[in-house]
Amino acid sequence: MSARDASTPIASTFPTFLTDKGKGEGGSDGAYRRDAERELNRFLRWCRGNTPDPANASPADAWEGIVRDANPGSEARDVRFSDLDSTVFGDYARYLVVSGFSNSTVLTYYAYVASWCGWADAQGYVPRHYARESDAEDPLPEGTGRRPGDQQAWSPEQRDQLTRFVDERASTAIDDLGAVEVPAEERGDLESDAVREKAAARFRAYKRCRERALAYVLCYTGLRAAEFLNAADDDRPGRNGVRWADVSFADNNVTVYRKKQQWDEASLPDPVLGPLRRYRQLLDAPAEWPVFTTLHRPTLARHVRAGLRERGLSDAEIDRQRDAKPDLLVAAEFDLDAPPALKPNGARRVLQRLCADAEIAVDDDRHDYLAPHGGRRGMGEVMVREFGYAAAARYLDNSEEQVRQAYQHIEAAERADMATEALSNTDGRVRESSNADRA
């Protein structure tokens, strides 16, 4: 029997497929691999009849899976490639549709399984790519219809509006901090009203400068959120938030763990450096701290209490410190271990508040605010238009092919202009129309 015979259990091929799609040494890492493994296991459970299916059985618990040729009383066998056809994938699509997922999630989850089916076709396990046949895809919801150029990309006007707004708020907060005077004899007195007012003002200025630094990083660096924030469900080194030790103001760069599973220096353009420096000065946090710490109050409270107990402070003294100053300032002053970094979802909430407060109009059917990925795409647009696809690919840490695909609307517009110019030199009516448009 061939190693790629149709009688091969489908589950036996999952590790090889996932390795082929994985990143890092031996293909063992990568977000795509983890997500694909989850969806293949969901598909396998459904194929085996180990999950209720209201779309294909009534009642839902009566679903017995797709193995239909086992003789009654014979030993149960696992799902094989010979059990698959386009009808199976169509039934699975119906199952996903009724499982409570959004349309986009159904399409995403199905795509992982379809990718494996296409791989199996190329490897010779199945005669056709069943998952992409029309019978299989008919139950799927309609796609969003979004073309590459329709995806959110921050415009120059939106970048200007956002950065102007955060500049003004940060400047006001810094001025307010400078206006609070603490008499020399009261410095260090935690009961002093002036000390408490100064600490509160410093924390407000820190928050405003944090907002500003975050906005500038997203506007101008082209970094992926997972490369400098605390990526959820990703415990790989470098995905728990970039540290101050990783930032080089002298070299205009920051060391990040890239999507391609290696450390790399990402550029920090001049507009980003000033906001980052001022933000750094406000707290003077240890170098091993995240650049963007969480400000989640319960998280910081637990972190500070545990850290101060380790330093030997009594509960009464801990309460006294925390009552006088915000937890983040206490943690920095006592040089505690690094608190957790801000997560991408936290960054999205910051941007939602900023866009609402700044009254920034966003024409996007998925987000009514400037989403983090839109900052990266906006910077990609700038680089493609100004320096071309190769330079944009290097800046964004993507392949040139990926950048061309993502920004094909720019190239299409340029080709249209070239065609118009060429035709205006040869066709009289086109020349007349062009002259009329310019008039």
C-alpha cells in the first residue's frame, strides 16, 4: 500500500502539513500553525461524530460523523481520505455556519481546512481539491467583497489629525505637571497634599505621553502590533512587549521579534523619537520594563502588592505608598520587576477613545476608528508611492510579492495613467478628452 494511498487516516497527515506551514526551526512555531492545528482538530472531531451538528442531523446529537462504510459490529476505524468528497466539505461548511461564528470567522476557519485539503491534493492523497469545489463552497457565507485597496489604511490627513490631537493633550498635561510646586521641606512626605497632587499630575502626563507615543509608533513605523505589544496567546520570546532596552535613540531603531521568527532592527523615523524620549523621561522606568506598560488597575495593584511584599514592606506600609501615588509610579520608584505590557486589544481601545475624542471620521465598514493595522497599511502606501515596492517591502518586513498584492490598487492606478498618456499620443479623441479634463 502506498504511503499516500486514499486509505491513509487523515489525522496522520496533520503533523506534516502543520510543519510545512509552520515557522522557526523545524516548522514548529507560528500563529498560522497554531490556528490551523486548532481548526484541523475541530474538523476531525466533526468527521468522527464527536460533536453535535444541528445542520446535518436532527437532533444535533444524532450526528455520527462521515465514516459510513464500517460494517455493523466491526471494529471502528478512523477517518480516511477515501471518506472525503466535496459533499463532506459542504456539510462541514454548513456546520460552521450554524455554530454561532460571524461570517468572516466561518470563512477564516474553513480556509484553514481548505488549505490542508489543497495540500493533500498536491501530495496525492485525494484526486481533487474537494474543499474549493462549488458544491463544497455553496453553503459558505458571502465574502466581504473587500479588495486590497479597500482595507483600512490611515491617510495623511488622519495621521495629521491624530498626531496633532495627541500632541496638544500631551503638551497640556506636561504644562499642568510643571505648574505643581512641592515645597522642599515636604518632598518625600507621603502625607503632603502637594506630593500627592504632583504624583497625580505626573501620572496624567504619563498617560497622555503614552497615548502620543503609541499613536506615533503606529502612524510612522509600520510595525505590526504583535511585534511591540504583548501578543495574546503567543508565548514566544519577544512577543511580550518591546522593552526600553530594545530602543536605540542613537541609531533610530528598535529591536523586535519579527513575523519571520527572528530578531531584527526596525526603523524609528525622526517624528517618533521626540514623543518616545519625552515619554521615557516622565517615568524613568527600568530598562527591562515594557515601553508600553498595561494600565489595567487590578493587574497593576496585584503586581505592586506582590512586589512590595517581596521587598519586606508591611501591608500597612504598602497601603500607605499606594494611597499616596498611582501604582505604576510606586512600581517604578521601587524598581520592581516589569509589569505586563499593553496588549493589542488594549491599544485598540486607546485608539477608539482617541478617535472619539478627536472626532476623527473613519470610513470603514468594519471599524469606526483607526485600527492598528491601518497604521501599518497607511505607512505601506507612503513607501510604495514614494520609493516603490522593493523599498516598501524592506520597510514593512514583507516580501515584495506580498507588498505588490496588498497594494496592487496603486500599481493599477499607475498603469491607468500610463495607458492614458500613451493613448493621448496616438488617439485623437483621447488627446482631446485629456486636454478638456485639464482645462
